[in-house]
Amino acid sequence: MAAAASTSAPSRFPGGPTMAARGAEAEALFEAHTAAELRAVERRLRAGIEQKREELRQMVGERYRDLIEAADTIAEMRLSAERLLGAVRGLQRGGAARPGPAATAGPPAQQSFYRAAAQLKLLLDVPEKVWGAVEGGRSTILQESKSLLKSQTVSDQAVAEALCAIMLLEDSSPRQALADFLLARKLAIQQLLNQPHHGAGIKAQVCSLMELLTTTLYQAHALFYTLPEGTPPDPALPCGLLFSTLESTTGQHPAGRGGVLEDEVKLSSWFRYLPEPVVEFRPALRTLVHPISQDYLRETLQQWIAMCSDDIRAGVSNLLVYVKSMKGLAGIRDAVWELFTSESVSQNWEAVCRRLLDKPVSFWEDLLQQLFLDRLETLTKEAFDSISSSSKQLLTLALQELEVNPGTSALSKHIQFEHNVALFLWSESSSDLPADAAWVNVANRGQFAKSGLSMKAQALTPCVQSFCSALDSKLKARLDDLLSYLPADPKEATPVLQPRSAFNRYADAGTVEGLLRDRCVACIQHVLGCVHAELQSAQSLLGRQADAPSDARLNTVLFMARLCQSLPELCPHLKQCILGQAGSAETALKETRSGKKLGKGKAQEVTPVQAKWQGVKAELLQQSLLAYQIWSSAVTKGLVQCFTRTLLLDTAGSVLATATNWDEIEIQEETESGNSVTSKIRLPVQPSWYVQCLLFSLCQEMNRVSGHTLPKVTLQELLRTCMAEVLAAYEKLVEEKQEKKAGTFPMTQNRALQLLYDLRYLSIILTAKSEEAKSSRIKHDSRIEKVTDFLEGHIDPFDLDVFTPHLNSNLNRLVQRTSVLFGLLTGTENQYVSRSGALSSQEPHNILPLAASQIRFGLLPLSMSSSRKSKSATRSTESVQVPAPSLPRADDEALRPGSLFRQLVTEEDDAAAPSLFKLGWLSGMTK
């Protein structure tokens, strides 16, 4: 029982356990917190209690209000039901009095009830159907009105009426009407941008966009702009059309004018029976119509233009992706320009922009110009990337064909010409002279017309011509495409005054030419990069070869040298791409006269564009000189190696095998007693065979690569390197002889004489005569003196005094006799000397002194006339130098080997060096 009592006790106090738990929580709070913290807890609890009480009061109040409304509704429903029942009873009573159809079955009272119910049903349904039809008409009117707002071809009056209908049906304000108008036009812009596009349709889309923008501003002015107070109206610029249309639709008219139904029903006979409220009915707005302030109109239009600008830039940018040529871009730009210069757009554009936006507006400059420039840059980049890629492939293919060994397979004629340019120079073809060479003067011939003979004179081989022609044709296509975007006359880039709505369509001509210039330079630099990589590879391979260099590898090096050298001339459109329209003709005129004006007057100023062109030519020349340097180093290395091996052979047989015939000379000597004694001496008159082989092989190699077209720097470098290698061989010989090894062939006086004769002859032939080579000549002279002193040390001093004058005479005669044979090495300055002795004629002549005896043939005219001063022969250690011509430095180019060939293609006569081919008809034929 006790247990039962204990278990049943809590049931009598339902809150007992909860109160115990809360008591425990309270004790824990007192134990864990201070008095201040407990007060804060108390405040939070009381605030929560008050909040819950307030929420409870609000909930009860709301529910009570709903209950009252529900009760009122129920009461109204009860009253309506009672009235409906009364009406039905009245209908039943009226229906019972009317006789029903004879054929109707059933009690008369039931039939009357059904008829009354059907009429009631009809009366109840008619209002719903009427209002449904009214609502349908309202939505249709709104839809058609908003659709009309999107059209750019409707008149201002039609737009005003559509906006009035929307305002009356939706009971909106003029500001809301402005928002509806601009929103509709924004949707129209998006629809235009999302239309399917193909080719020519893009021009129409862009023009429609610009027309829609301009029309929107014109109509915004006509509809929403109101003149400030006191400003007289301008008949050419109507405004406030929306407000005048609203006034005519909703305003009060004098008596007899009628309402909105007058025009529709005034011709009907029953119109006069209509009540006056119906006849004079006019719609009215619930809100007052206030004109839109100019500040609000300006801000709203600026925001709308900013929003539409983002969509237009993105949409037009996507459209221009489908334009694949600059000619297509030019067509779109010109169409937009014609739209903006039309009378309908440009007539009041400035005034409208000033009224609406307080500033002039140019949609081309703000929206389209940069998009067109971006597309132009993309097209130019893609085009020149394609040119760079194709040029690299063409270069690789050409180098692969040239690396074919002549013995492995049959070579085409063009490849044979690359292996031996001399074959190309002396071959004949029908294209050597133009077909009209006999009757068309050079001045009247096309700028890019080149005859086959001029190509041969410059050693421009068919492979080089083919590469340059392919590159030039691609550049011409790009240039022609770009010229369609530029003015035909550069003066059109700064036109006369145009309407403010229009724009200068050629204002970005300089930017477009700059894009073309930069991409063209980058393309050429890419090609030069490929050439440089190939040259580095060839130089590395040739440097690792211990023996004679490979002809196949050298052929590729020479091809790249000629290619870089000829690109500026054979690719005339490269120059046009860099200089542009205005600079190309002017620069060409200056360059043709630069030879005569050299050193005269002030230096001409170089524009940045011309400086860029000069930089491109300098880079091409640098790569050409690098290629020629690789070739000259390889050729010199191979030939001098053979020379060195023969020179250092130290056997009697080798000395005899390389010896040449000596000359026997009678001399008169005086004895101590004063008597004259005749004796004979023998001296060398020819260099050793290996010396002649070295020089002849050098000339052969230079002739194979058309030595007359080699740059002067390359020729000087070739001579300097060859002379340095030869001196190194002689120094090695001296070193071996100074060691005096056992069993070596002794250095006899005769051999020393021959070696001395060879060395002095080589120093004359292989020493460059230009001012730039002075430092290298000084170094060579010091080394030559050391070798000369060693060789003269093996010659009897008394004999040396006797031999020296005759040795110098033989050496001078030898140089004169071989000056033409080795002319590619010596240059024209060593080929001619003044003829001694009195001549019957007063006219100075230059001749070739071939022998000391009387010349059998007449005097040979040369391509130059200048007096030469011969130097007297000096003794021993000083090298015998052929007299150099006293010509100014500017004429050095005319004295280089092959100057006659260059005169075939020179357009202007050089007064300092008259050409051998100076006949008018021959000069014209060779152009």
C-alpha cells in the first residue's frame, strides 16, 4: 500500500517533477552566477514574457477581426438569398398567369418555374460574358499598342495614340508611359540582335540598330519633351505630342463638339436619340497628368542608352565575327555613315541631342568604332599569322630541296641554279627582256615590272623569286583588302565640316595603318626568326666539320642570304604595308634621289614610319650578312686547310712539285776597279702553284655564288679571314723551321725567295683597300714583317740588295697581269693604272697594262675615268701595293666587282661613274 501510495502521489501534483527540475535549475543558476548576472537573466526572462503576451494579443485581435468579417459576410449572404428567393417567387407567380404551349407536358406551375430559372440564368451569365469580352478587348488593345511601340517605321502620332491607349487602360502616368516606350524599344533592339544572320544581312541589322536608336531619340523628343516656359515653339521640331493627344482625348470640349463616339456614330439615324452622357462621354485618368521634367527625361534616356549600349556592343561584336574581310567591314561602316548623313537623320540631330541630353551624341564613336577596330585587328592578326605559317613552311620546303645531294638524284633546273648561280647568270630565256622593251621607255613601265635580265644581274635566282613572289602576293591581298577600309586619297582622312550626326569614317585611318604595320613587321620578324634558327643550326654543323664543308649545307645558307638581301626589292608590297599610303610614294621618290644627294645639304628628317621601314631593312641585311659570313668562314676554312697542308710539306719532291719557272735577268755590276761586269740572276716571276690554286679556287667559289652581288662587307671579311689564315700557315712554317728538327728539309735561299715572293703577292691580293680595313691591315703588316724578316734571314744580304728592285718589278708586273683573273678578289681599284709615256691624244684613257712591250690592240674604255698615281717600288719589308684610285668614298660602290651588272638595273645615271651600257635603247631593254 505504501508503495502504491508512493507511486500514486505524483499524480495528484502534476507539476511536481517540473517544479523540482526548475528548482534544481534555479539553484544551479545561483551557484554559477553572480547577483548582477542573475538580475540580467531575470530581465531577459521578463522581456520574453511580455513579448509573448503582445504576440498573443495581436493574434487574438486578428482572429477576432476575421470572425467579425465572416459574420458580416454570412449576414449579407442570408439577405441576398432571401431577396433571390423573393424574386424567384415573383417570377413563379408571373409565369403561372401566362399560358404555356399546348404540347408541353407536366403541370403549368413547373413549366413556369423552369422558364423563370432559364431567364434568370441568362441574366446572370450576360454580365460575365460582357465583361469577359471587354477584358479581352482590353488585353488585345494593350498588346497591339505595346507591339506598335517596338516598330521604328510608325509615325509619331501613331506612337502617341498607342501610349494614350495604354495610359487610359492601365491608368498610368506619363513617366510610366516613357518607361513603357523605352522598354519596348529595348526589346526591339534585342529582337534585331537575335535575328538569324547571314553575310549581307549583317549590314542591314547594324543599320537597323542605328536607325532604331536615332528614331527613338527623335520620338522621345517629339512625345515627351516640353518646352520651358517662355520659349517659343519651333515648327521644325514639334514636341509634347503625347500630352496634346491626351488633352484632345480626355479634355472638356465646348458644347456641340461631342465625345469620342461622335465620329463613329454621327451618321446613324439613332444617334440623336442617345442620352447626352453617352454622346459626350470621354475617358478620364484617375491621376493628374504632369509633364515630365527635363532632368528626369535626361537621366532616364541616359540610363536607357547605357543599358542598350551593353547589349549592342555584345550583339554587334557577335555579328562581326561572321564578317571575314575588311572590305565587308568597310561596307557596313559606309552604310552606317550614309544613314547618319541622310537628311532625315542629320537635319535636327544636334538640337534634339542638346535638348534631351545636353551634349552631342555619336553612336558610331560611342558604340561601333572600337568594335570595328577590334575586328580589324583580329582579321589582320589572323591573316598575318597565316602568312607567317605559310612562309615558314615554304622556307622549310625550299631548304629541304636544296639540301639534296647532286649525286643522289636528278635535280631540277631551279635547284641547279641555286647550286651554281653562274649557270643561272649565263643562261638565256625568253623572259630576259620584256616584250615591249624596244618601244616602251623605262619611265613609262610599271613600278613592279622586272625583266629576267635584271634578275640575273642581281643574281636573284628562281627559287628566291618564287619565295618572294608568293610572300608578296599574300601581302598584296592583305593590302588590297585593307585599302578598301582606307580613303582612296589620304587627304580624305581630314574631311570638311559634316553634320553633327555624321562621323569621320576615315578618322581611324592612322590606327588601321598602324595595325597593318605592326602585324607586317611581326610577320617579317617571325620569318627572320626562322631564318636565324636555320643559320644557327647550319653554323653549328659546319663548325663541327673538320674537313671541307658540305656544299648542300652551304647552298641553303646562300639561299637564305640572297633571300634576306632581296626581300625589300622583290616584295614591294612589304614596303607599302609598312609605310602606308602616304609614305610609300614619298619615300620611294626620296630613295631614288638619295644617291645624288648623298653628302649634299642638310640631312633629311626621318619619320617614325620611315624609321621602322629602315629598321626592317636593317634586320634583313643583318641576317643576310650573317649568312654570308657563315659561308665565307666555311669556304675560307676549307680552302686554306688545303693550302696549309701543301705549304707545310717538307720534302724535296713536294718543293719541286709546287715550284714554278723563274726568270733569268742580266744585270750590270761594277767591280772594284771600276769595270762593268755582266752577270745573270734568276728570280721568281710566278707564285707557287698552291698559291695560285688558293686564289683561283676562291675566285671560282665567288663566281659560283655570283661574287659581283656579294656585299662589300662580306668581301672584306672574306679577304681578311683568308689573309689571317694564310699568315697563320706561314707562321706555323716559321715555327717549324725555327725548331730545326733533324731530318727536315733545310730552308734554302731559293725557297726563301719563292716563299717571300708568294707572301708579298698574297698580301697584295688579299688585303682590303677600304678605310674600314685599316686596323686589320696594321695587324697583318706586323705579322707579315715577322715572317718576312725570317725569310730574308735565309737570303744573303748582298744578294737581297741586288734582288729587291727586280723582285718588286716582277711582283708589280704579276699583280697587273692577274688583276683581271683575280678581279673578284682585288676589286676594280687594283685592275687599272695610268699608262706611262706621252700619248698623242689629249683624252685620258684607262687601259689594261698586260705587258711591258708595245700594246697590240687599241685602248680599252672603262666604266670610269680618273687619274691614277703610281707609287714607286720600295724595298724589302714594305709590301708592294698597287696604286689606289683617288676617288671619294661615295664612289666605292661603283668600283666594286660587278659594278657593270648593277648599272643594268640602275634607274638614274651616276655622273661619277658613267655606264658602259649607256645607250638609251640598251639601257631601257635591261630594266
